[in-house]
Amino acid sequence: MSSKHPFSPAIAGKGTPDFGVVVDVDQQVWIFRDQALVSVPQNYTVTPVTVTILPCKYPESLEQGKGIPIYLGIQNPDKCLCCKEVNGHPTLLLKEEKILDLYHHPKPMKPFLFYHTRTSGMSTFESVAFPGSFIASSGTGRPIFLTSKKWEHYNINFNLDIKS
């Protein structure tokens, strides 16, 4: 794991989100369509969602060495990514939550947290609530989802392009 992160340890206490765009290894970006995040090819006619990122205020209360625990949301609509068990399987959901409310909560909100690791310029997002499950994409127009099968035909490596 590289120590090169888009955040410095000082940012963890700043209380204002960073903003960026996520692109997968197939050059697909995340867009908001039909109440879901889906991946589509990056081109001039597509406007990717702006992701909002805030490191957890209390990283010491979480597992160490797995990456930087972050809250991950999207702008317009203002929603946050959340992991919940649905029909016995860890599932990635979008919830109407404000990222600053999650950040200011008196304890880590584990369903909304992801361990962000960055290696060779690529980022992965592992669920804190479901260790071993990663945010993934699997093809054009398909929803972003959670998988524990990271070595199959799914993209779990993303370029996180921070704009702020």
C-alpha cells in the first residue's frame, strides 16, 4: 500500500469535504440514473457525479492498517453510499444523508464508512461494515455494487480525481 493519499492526516480534522470524480480501469465514470449510481464510458457528453469525501473523525476506533476510513457521498442529489445487508448479502445503497452529519456524529457510522487505499495511483473502497467487500463496477450502464469477489470480472480499482 502506498502512503500517497489524496488526503493528509491533517485533513481528517478539517470538517469540510473534498470533491472529485471516480473513473474505473475501463475509463467509465459514475453517473446518477434511476436512483442508482451506474458506470458509463467517459466522454464529452457525459457529466459524471461529483463525489464528496470526508475522512472519519475517529479512525483510531476502527481497524488499523486497512486504509483511511472515509465517508463517500455524491452531490446533486445529496446522498451518501451505505452498506447494508439485504436478503443475506452485503449491498451498496444510496441513502439521503448529509456527509457532514455523518462526519459530526459522536461515533463512526460504520455502514457509511469505507477504507480507502491507494496503490500505484488506483483507489479501492472496502466496506468497514462488511470487511472484504469492495465497491465495484462491472460494465456499461450497470449499477455500482459491493463485491467480495474482487478477482473476478469486476473493477474494484478506481482513479479518484480530487478537484478540491
